[in-house]
Amino acid sequence: MSADRTVGTARTVRTVLGDVAPESLGICDAHDHLFLTSPQLPGQELDSVTSADQELAAFREAGGESLIQWTPYGMGRHAGDLPSLSRTTGVHVVAATGLHQAAHYTPELLDRLRAEGLADLFVRELTEGIADTGARAGLTKVAGGFHGLDTHARWTMEAASEAHHATGAPIAVHLELGTGALDVLDLLCGKLDVPPGKVILGHLNRSPDLAIHHQAAEAGAYLAFDGPSRAHHATDWRMPEAVQTLTEAGFADQLLLGGDTTTSGARATNGGPGLPYLLRGVRPRLELAVGKDVVERMLTVNPGRAFAVEWA
């Protein structure tokens, strides 16, 4: 799997092995995690390279060809291991910079990032690389709060917008329980001048408010339906209705699908749904609602467009 690290005027997706053409992504899990650690998930850390390799290989066997890892700065990204995992499995991997909610970090770390400059960190990881790993990030991931944006969220989103204006990088947003989508768009697009087509709203399936979905899509953002099979969220059983409604309204080109595996117990290799479930469980169910062509577009063309950038 070759990649071109030369940056030109063409739109490319920045993988951990270099920049590739959007159509090279193939079938893409647009939001997932090979690695993730947080004090909010004690005992469920995704920190095993061997397990990540097995899970990614299982995804490849199911037909997956690329994966966007939304794990941001300070949450155990294993950026140095991502290139080798990508090579051995044959799956394109896109890494993230960015910052999650404050609860995932120590106050000391956040103070240091404020002093050093958060936007500078994001730009450096997008353009030069993540530490000394040789891998560059291809997106900035930030997070909102439950039905609102606190000071921390606004700080991170302002830094993400600066990084976008400096590099062109897309901004992926964790919506807490699927809420706050319009607040996020008002800040990022209305006040910080980020084009809505460079904003990816995650977890909308967790709050199946079809009117909000329609407004967010009408604004021009990408809508990610991710985190399937979570028993404590309205996901699998509400996703087809939301996707069908948005498709019938003409927004099929703005829809993305992801698995968002965040705990070791959820891995397919540990008996959970894991990465393959997106293709073996979610895809055929959505095909019943909107047809194979639409779902194929959601898994291939749409991610290529959402994560492609004319890198500055």
C-alpha cells in the first residue's frame, strides 16, 4: 500500500503512511478507535498493539479498507504503531490530533497546553508529525458538552478552527449523547468561519432528533452515524429511520458511518461486535432502508470527500 507524501493542489486524505487520493480509501469506517485510554474508562483501555492488529485484520477480512481513528492528543493514540499496523493489515489508517473533554485529562496537562498554545500543537501534528513517530494527523477531533459548550469546548474548538485555517484540516466533533449540533455549527461555522463542509458531527444517532439532523445537514455539515450496537444508546434500531429520512431529503452525500469501538470488551476479538460489525451487521440493515447504492456511497465516496484536503 503506497502513499505519496508530496503535497500539491490536489485534494488528498492524510493517512499515517502519507497522502492518498480520496478514492483510494475504499470502504471506510469513518469513526473508530484502535487505541484509546482515559480515566473515564478504567479497566477497558484499548492499549494492546496485538489486539489492535487482530481487530484491524478482522475488519480487513470483512471487506474494510480504511479506518479513521478519532483518538486525540493525550488519550493513548499509539501513533508510532499505526504505520506498521496499516502496512501489515493493508488498511489505510488516518490519525487525529485534537483534544477531548476536560474530564479525560489532568488539570496539569491542560494548564501546560494553554501555556504552550493548543493551535500550535494541532498544526504541528497535522503538518510535521505526531512527536517523533513519522505519522501525521489527518483531522482535528474536539468535543462538545451535553446540550451546550463549556469554556473548555470553546477553547478547543477555537484552536481547531485556527488549525483548519492554517492547514485545511477537517474538524471532527464528539457530540455528547448526540446533542449540541447546532451550537457547534454556530460557533465553528458562524463565528469562527470554518466551512460547514469541513465539519463532521459525530454521534448523531445517540439523539435521534430528526429535525436537528435535518438542520445540521441543511447547514452543510457531514453527519456521522457511529457507535452501533451500544445497548445504552439509541443506535442500531433508530439509525435506519434517521438515514432514510435524511436520504429522502436529499442529504445522502453528507452521511458517514462508523463503529466507534471504545472499550476492549467491545472488540470482535473479545466476543463483542467490534470493527467488523459495521460491515456485517449495520450495512445490510441500512441497505434494507435506503438501498445498496446509498450505503455504498456512505462507506466509500462520502468519507473520501469528508476527509480530503488541499493541504496548506
